[in-house]
Amino acid sequence: MRPKICLTILLCVLASPLFAQNRAADFRLTKIDRDLILSPQYNYSGAEQKRENRERWLRVDVQFSAAPEYTDELTFKFFVAINGQVLSGEVTNVNILAGREHWTVMYVPPHALAHLLQGRAATTTSIENIAVQLVQKGEVKDELSLARAKPQWFADFPAVTGSLLRKDETPFAPLFSDFYEQVKPASR
């Protein structure tokens, strides 16, 4: 009788991580890209043209997959390590259909980069690491880092808020609306 009980307990212990993996597999972070890009240029008439500096923004693109047929919203928490500090911010995407190539994005404006880098020119190697957590209803479903690191490495650094911007808070707002998932409007 005892061998059957031990075997049953062993099977339950071994099977529980498999069930947890299946639940987590509903959503998966698959890729983090970073790039330094210039502000977009718009042509307009009816006012005097202003000279622009056209400085570089840091764009952080994140690819993810979603298995459920429809998901009302997912929150992505971004952590960007620059010069010993970690910028933190989040974006909530809505109306997500099942698929393997969904994208979300956040930006760091030029003046924030200049401040963090103490006036040095920004390069992609200036970015020490990036981590993203995919959160649904308060539960972290997946986490991915650009460079290999321990989970939640960003918790060891002082967090700086306000410098990571959602797409709709930048001059890139009207661009690539069919590429990135829809952003939930900020509460007013």
C-alpha cells in the first residue's frame, strides 16, 4: 500500500510544474529589440517652421505571443538599466487576438538619455540591460531580459520613473498603428 501512496505523491509533485507551465504558456515574451532613432519629421503649413535638433530617442520593442483567442488587456512592465540606474514604466495593451507576432513599445526621450549618460552620446551599448514583465490581472505571466541575468535583476537598482514613455506620449504616436498593439488610454 505504501508504494502506491509514494508513487501517487511523486506523480502529483512532478505533474504540478507541467500544469503551471501550460498556464504560463498562454502568453510568452519572445524578443526584445532596442534602437536609437531620430524624432519623426512632419510637414505642415500655416505656421512658421521651427528648427529642430532631431535628437535620438531610445525605442524598446518587445515581441510577444498570445494563445487565447481574445485577451481584453495585458500590461507590460519595462525596466531599462542605463549608467547604474533603472528606468521603470509600463504600458497596457488592449484587444489582443491570438497570435505569435504581437509587438508593444516604450521610448526614452533624448533629454532623459543625455541626463542619465551625463552628456555622453547614447549608443545601443549604453543600455546595460532591459527586462520586461508580461502581467495579466496582477499576475506575472512571463519575464524576459535582453542580456542574460537572474530573474528580477532590476529590483537591485534604484528605480527612476517618468522617463519611459508610452507610444501615445511621444511624437511617434500616429506611426505604425497597425504594427503595435492598441494602447489603453491613460486614466484622466
